[in-house]
Amino acid sequence: MYSGPASVEIIHERPSQRLHYRVAAPMRVTLGERTFTAADWGLGGCRLAGLSDNLPASGTTHTLLCTLPFQGFNITLKTEATVVRVDAASGEVAFSFTELGERETALMQHFIEDLVRGKMTDVADTIVRIDTPVTPVPIKPDPNPVEAMPVRRWPVKQIVMTLFYFALGAVVFGYVGVYIFATLFRLEVQSAVVAAERLTVTAPVTGIVSENLVRLGDKITVGQVLAELEDTDHGADLRRARAVLASTTAELAETETLLSEERRKSEGYALVARNNVRQAESQLVGMELARDNALLKVQRMRDLSTKGLVRADDLEAAELELESLVSELERKKIHIEELKELIAGGDSIRLFTGNAFAGRLAEMEARSARLKAEKDHQKEVVASLSGKTSKQTVVSPLNGRIVDAPNPAGVAVKQGEPLFVLEETGAETVQAFLTQEEVLQVRIGTRAKLYLPAEGRWQEAEVSMIDRTAGFVDEISETYRFRAPDARSAQVVLAPLGADLPPSGTPVVVYFERHRNNLVWRTAEQLLEAF
């Protein structure tokens, strides 16, 4: 028999200062392509914090995807919202829901009421509320209303222990997860240090360091004067150059005198040569007459020989005499041509005495030209040394800092002796030393995390060079030697990204991305990258 509708108890709650409850339970809000965690939310809207750039303008309408995590699965609601407040300083944006459906409103109200009351709801009831677009109303009164439950019946101990174990479990599982992740996908190397290029500045001259203008650890710039040197060899060089100039001048004067005398001798040699030519030509005329007479004599002897009046021996003697005269005549002609060619040589003419040539005009002129050139050069050297001061300055070739100054003021140094050791700033790198097994798991161009214990900060870096055999080189014999497998004989150089590195020598802990060479790991990485 139907007895009518069951009585429903209506619970009146204390009115809130807001139109709806605001809770800080986890809710992920997707705005465009970015996803944020809501600072707090309710049926009227939500507030997002932590937006750094591209803040939406106040009054604009956006589509939000609100995701509520519940017992291992996510519930996503789609709604339209309007920006009602923007705080650029703190990066906060407040949205007001404008188009929230009945199903979404009921589901969010269900979550809020359970969170406010602290009530545990089973999954089946929540799934029913998701699939059924109605708001169920309980027909049975709550046997244990929260307001009516006395404080002494609350399971305080159980709640405290549950929260303790939840916190302890979160810490333990979080630590285990981080350790497993660091072991499988990260490579920690503590044998790393900041390094920088160093340059040794040497003394340009031999002298005494009169003043050091910088100290150990000072920062310097390109062209900055580092020290002043007193050149002790400057005076000696100037005196030596003046002595060489005087000697060259005296030798040149002597050579000019000998050259003028040689020119006068050359004129006499030319006169003698022309006379020799005339004498040879007159001798040539006499030899031609003798040749003609000998030729006539041979002809007469031949005529008489045919008549039997002259013996054959006399005829042969006459012919031999004729051939001798002809030969002498040809030699004399050749001699005359040689003399004429010597005369045609102009100022370089030399007299042939029969055994050798007399005359050194060309040699003396060449010597005079050489001494003139040396004199001009020595004048330039003396002028250059006279224009210089005995003080020499040493300047910095780069931007950096002083790491060593072995020679203080007042110390005598030789040319090429070290004065300062400079370290370039702004180009520091990190050098990490790995084992042969670890270096196979590092790749060029990959990112790495740097932790600087001295400054307590983190920094990004990139692997720029890998040298597997850096520790194999013997520094004494410069040959490759074997190292133990666990020795850190491989070197990896990392370039900083962003902020500058501290001075060289600072310790660094490097966390590399681990790239395993195992076939299974490579296949798994490729699959993860594909998906």
C-alpha cells in the first residue's frame, strides 16, 4: 500500500560570503595550447596563477577545458568563461563561467560538496552522475549528519595515521622514482671543473720592471697597460749604431778615393788599348806583305821545279814558310778584333797584360754603392734609436684577469721572460672527465645540467667536444699509453648557455642525458620518440 512520498530532511547551511564555495582542490585548466593548475575554483569561476606572458585581456571570452582527477581517472568539462580580473604583476587571471551546462554544474557541485563535507564517494555514484544528466535527490535521511556527530566519535587517531602514511608513502615513492629516473636517464659526473684559456705575456726587451700597474686577480681589458720596463740595452744599442755608422762613413770615403784613382787608371788603360790596336794593325800590314812575298816565292819555285832547276826539298820549305805566314796573319787579325771589343766595353774596359787583366773599376763602383746603402741604413737605425725612449710599456692583448705575476717591480728580466699570466673571461668552459664506459653514453650537442656547489645554483650547458683519448697522452714523452677502464681518461667540454660561468678552477657537478648503446634501449628510445 502506497503511503505517500517519503519525508526529505532539508539541511540549512550557513550562508557564505561568496556566491559559491571556492576550493583549492587540484583542477587542470587548458587555455588554448597551455595547461595550468587552478589556484582555486568554484561554480562561479576559477583563478589561474603563474602566467608569465601572453596574459588574456580583461573582458575577453575564452573556451576552457577543466579536468578534475578522481580516483585514477580524469573528468574533463568544457565551458565558456570571461576574464574578469588580470594581475600582470603576480601573473594571476580570474575567469567567470558564462556557459556552464546543467550536467557540468551538477558534477562540479557534487565535487565541491564532498570536499567541503569531507565525504568519501564511491566511483559508481560518480559515474552515474557523469552519465545521467539529472541531479539525484536522496529520499532517505543521513543517519549520521556531520553537524550532529559529536567530536568524541571522530576517528582522530585513524585520520592522523592515515595522513602520516600517505605523506611517508609519497616521500618514499617520490625518492625511489627520482632515483630510478636519475639512474636510467641521467649520468652524474662530479669530476668536472670550470676552465678558461690562459696566455703568458713576456718581456719585449731586456731590462728592469720599473712599475707593475695591476695586481693578482685584477680584471683587465684589451690595450690596458700592465707594466713599464726600463730598457737597459737602449743606450748600448744607440752607441753601437753610431759606431757602425762612423766606420761605414770612413770606409765609404776611402772607397770613393780609390774609385776616383781607378777611373784615372781606366782612362790610361783605354789609351794603351787603342795604341795596342794601332800597333797590331801596322804589324798586320807588314805580315800581309810578307805573305804576298812568300806566295810569289812559292810560285817561282814551282816554275823552276817543273824545269828541273830547283830541288823538291827547297819547294817544300818555301810552301811551309808560306803556310806559317798565313797562320800568323790570321792570329793577328783575331787579336785585333779582341782589342777592339775591349775598347768598345766603355768604362768597364780593362787592359790585358798578357797574363791577366788590369783594372778594378766595376768592382770598386759596386763596393761604393754597397757602402752608401749601408750608410743610409745606419742613419735610419740611429734616428730610430734616438727617437725612442728607454721605457717600454706592456699592454694586455685580451679581456680577462691576472692569475699570476711572477716578476714584481724592481726585478731584472730578460727578453722573452714571463711577466704575467692572463686568463680570458667570457669564454669559460666546463671540462668533465669520464670513464671509457661513461663517455660512450654522451653525445655532442645534447643539453646538460650544471650544478655549481660554490655558488649553490644550476645552469644549462651544451656538449661541444668529446675527446676519448685525452687522458691516454703521456705528458713527458707525448705518446699514447693505456689507462685502466675505471680511470677518468676521457674529456668532455661543455659550453654554458645563458649566464656566465665563475672563474676557472670552480668545481662543477654535471648531469648528462644518458644515451645507452644497448640495442634494446635504442629501440625503446626510438619508440618513445615516435609516440
